[in-house]
Amino acid sequence: MRHPYGGRALITGASSGIGAAAARLFADAGYTVYAASRHPLPDAERITGLPMDVTDDESVRRAVARMAGDGGVGVVLHCAGMGVAGAAEDTPDQDVRDQFEVNYFGVLRVNRHVVPLLRQAGQGLVIITGSVAGRIPIPYQSHYSATKYALDAYAECLRMELKPFGVKVTLIEPGDTATGFTAARRFAVPEGSPYAAQVKSAVARMERDERSGHPAAKPARAALRTASRKNPPPRVTVGASYRAIMALRRALPARALEAVLSRLYR
Ligand SMILES: NC(=O)c1ccc[n+]([C@@H]2O[C@H](COP(=O)([O-])OP(=O)(O)OC[C@H]3O[C@@H](n4cnc5c(N)ncnc54)[C@H](OP(=O)(O)O)[C@@H]3O)[C@@H](O)[C@H]2O)c1
């Protein structure tokens, strides 16, 4: 496999799911992998577990400095993420902020330390894990969707801004994937909520779809393939069925999309 950005990769959210699968796949493909998360994987061949909390700037600084000191970084793959389910109205600000701190500001924090290194090297690749939920709004998971919509805009802008410096940016968009995300989902459903029944039924649907979704290795392979391309695309939607859903989303009038989603998650 080609390593156009050098053979060193930093992967966040690497203790579980897509990040953990990516750490193994990148290592098998010959990369030296720094696998970062709050509960890092034990070191293995070509994999160094790195403690990193993406909500804590000092923890990110330390982890990136350690990797940079060992020999630099060429590819950064952002996989740290979490979700809170609940009605938009019910979800306390703190739960909204927690999601943005991990999913959106977490990416920013890591990039603030890594991007200067890539820019100075005149090459590198930033892969951000967005979601199909970053272009299709998911009711009862609205604030999670909002974090992914935010990443969508950020990734496109970052890509244009870094192009003159030789640094590439790609957004990976997985659909439902069977990972630790489902069990880690938090809930914001206050007692007596008028939305309780809808949230219960919508989340049951989401959980079913996630558990029967793609294996974590599928988006991880998409990330690895992206890293082998000198000219990676702005976005990679994972799996033919989700590419078809995205095409449909572009074609459907807004009211029709709303009707489909309302029916799916009622
Ligand atoms: N599963 C799906 O259906 C799906 C679909 C589309 C997109 N995605 C996205 O894919 C990405 C990976 O999620 P996943 O499905 O693989 O879920 P997962 O199995 O729960 O993995 C999430 C990872 O994020 C890490 N993490 C959470 N909070 C963190 C923090 N504050 N600092 C550092 N790391 C943190 C966790 O590790 P620690 O707890 O050890 O820190 C874990 O390694 C997320 O961005 C998610 O939104 C998932």
C-alpha cells in the first residue's frame, strides 16, 4: 500500500469501534500508528497507545508532542465521538455542549496542534469522521446531527484553506455501524417528558439499525484507502446503500425528506 503522506498516523477515538479497527488496519498496512483515546489500547506491533482526552487541550498537546518528538505525523484520522439522544427541547445545554466538546471542538483541538506540523512539512492528510447524520437530520438526535453538520462545513473550509500548503482534508461519512457508540449513547429524557414515547421508539429504531449496520472495519478501510490517495476527494460516503441515500437526499424536496424521516423515526 502506498503511503503518500509518510508512514505515520495519529488516530483519535482509537480504543473502540471505527478508530480501533482503523488502528489495526493502518498498522497491518505498514503504518506506525499512535492510537489515542482516554482509555488507550495496550501497545501492540506498530501501535502505540496514547492517552488523550480531546476535550482537554493540555492532554491533546502532550499526546501530539509525544508523537511529533518520536518522528512526526503524516496522517491524522479523527474518530473520537459520542452521541446524546433526546428531544431537541428536552436536551439540557450541558449535554449539547458535551457533544460539541467531543465531536466538534475535539477535532479543532487536535488540529490546532497537528495542522501546523503538517503545514510546515508541506504535506499531510486530515481525515475527519463525520456521518450520514451530518447531511440528513436525525430527529431525537438533533444535537448530535448538529455536531456532524458543523464538521461538514468545517472540513470543506479547512480543505480549501490548507490546499495551498499541500495538506489534504477528507470527510468520511459512515452510516449505521456496529460499534461501542450504541452502548455509549447518553440519554436526555427528563421525567414526564411529552416526547418520552417518541424518543423510546426512535432510539429503538436507531439501535436496531446500528447493531445490524456495517462492521467497524468498513469505514476504517475507507479511511485507509483515502490515505493511499495523493488526491483524496472532499468526502467519502461509506457503502453503496448510503451513497444511494445521499443521492436521494439531494434529489428529494425538503418536505418529502421530512416525511420519510418522520415516518422512520416516529
Ligand atoms: N457507529 C455509528 O453508527 C456511526 C455512524 C456514523 C458516524 N459515526 C462516528 O464515528 C466516530 C467513531 O465512533 P464509533 O462508532 O467507533 O464509536 P465508539 O465505538 O463508541 O468509539 C468512540 C471512540 O471515541 C473515544 N472518545 C469518546 N470521548 C472521547 C474524548 N473525550 N476524548 C478522546 N476520545 C474519546 C472513545 O474512547 P475513550 O472512551 O477511550 O476515550 C472511543 O474510542 C464518531 O465520530 C461517531 O460519531 C459513528
